[in-house]
Amino acid sequence: MTETIIAFSRYFIVLLFGTAVAVNFAGMKRTRKNCIAAGCLTVVLFISQVACLNAWGMELTVKLYPLLSHLPIAVFIVVYLKRPWMISLTSVFASFLCCQPPRWIGTALGEVFGSVSVNHVGYIAAAFLIYLFLRKYAMEPVRHMIERSTSSCLLFGAMPAFYYLCEYAFSVYTNFMYSGARVAVQFMPFLTSTFYFVFVLLYYTETQKQANIQREKDILDSQFKQAQKEFESLRQMQKTAASYRHDMRHHFALLQSMASKGNIEEIKNIFDCPVGLGCYHTRTLL
């Protein structure tokens, strides 16, 4: 009885872990409403899996797992969170990939202690710790990467998607991965190395593109700041010119007044003085 409870607890944690990681990768805001919706989805999917397990057995349930779990989560992300299908599927594939470390840790502990229950408990503990790690360090960068552009989303999701397809094609629906054939043994190293170099090339291209965009942005910012300085200088020149025009009108009015009164000598003195009307104003004050 205890082993059964531990086993079903592990299955529920698997589903909860995968759902939580997927919706967080997709950018779900941590509000009460969203958390309740994701929790209800997890419970409904778990009940459907248990019903399928009782009706058809473990083998068929595992083969139907993409339809019982992964597809509903992807639909939830699209319909409820209003995210594009590409981001939704990328989040689900990445979530599936994140489920592998807890599974390996649980398997390793189960082999060491020779107990299936230890396997399940190890998975549960590892899933909890890895989720905390992902939440603190990985979810925000992943969210920014898959939202940045279509090419960035494809670049990030290619490896998880291919791993997902290979896992079900070669481990679930067929026994190719565990057949012991040389091709099967060397398949994962081949897959890992291939995707590593493809990732490096695509990542380099993407970073160069982003660098060019940033460089153009910096140039535009510099030009904008220079234009602001020039506009400010022009505004200051306009103020100075307006001040000069005001002074000139005042000076011409004064000269016109002197001329109408016949003060020709005063006008000559003004023009002979180095500071112009300054001499007249000085004498007036004195």
C-alpha cells in the first residue's frame, strides 16, 4: 500500500513539475488565478491518467502520454495564456527535457539502494530542488530567449523538440534505444555532438545579428543626442538674436529721436565712441 502511494505521488509530481516548468517558460504571471488554473489542469490530467491506467494498463498509458499530458498543456498555454503555438510547443519540449535530470537521479538512487520506492522518492526530491533552481536561474532567461524572435525560439527549441521525438520514437514506441545495437549505442553521442555544433553556428549568427542591431541603435542614439545638442545651440542663438534685435530697435529709436531734435553732434559722438550708445548712456547717468 505504501509503495503504491509513493508511486502515484511520483506520477503526480512528474505531471506537476512538467506543467509548472512549461507554463513558467511560456511566461505565465504568478497570480492567484493563474496558479489555481494551472493546478486544476494538473489535477484533471492526473485523474485522466489514472483512469487510463486502470482501463488500459501502464504500457498503453505511457504511449498515450503525449495526448494525455503534453498536448493539453500546450493547448492550455495557447488558449488560457494567449501565447503563440511556437512558444507553447517550445515550452512543453523544454519542460520534457527538464524532467530527465530528476528521472536519472531517481533511477541512480534506486539502483544504488535496490529499491523502487527509493527511485520514486529520489525523483520527487530531485524534482523539487531542480524546480527551485530553474525558477531562480533559468526561467527568466528562457522566457526572454523564446520571446525575442522566431529564430531565437527555434534555436532554443530545436534540441528539446528533437530529443522529445527521439525519446518516444526509439524508447517508447519502439525498443531501438535499448536493443544493444551499435547504431543505437552511438546514436545519443552523435545527436548531442551534431546539435552542439549546429547550436554554436546558429547562436553565432544570432549574436552577430543582435550585435549589428545594437550597433545601429547606438549610432542612432548618438545621432539623436547630437541633434538635441544642435537644437539647443540653435535655440540659444535664436534667443541671442532676439535680444540683439530688441537692442537694435531701442538704439535706432534713440538715434531717430536725436536726429529729429537736431543733435547731430551727439550722434557723431555715439558713432565715434568704441562702445557706441554705451557712451551716451554713461553720460546720461552722470
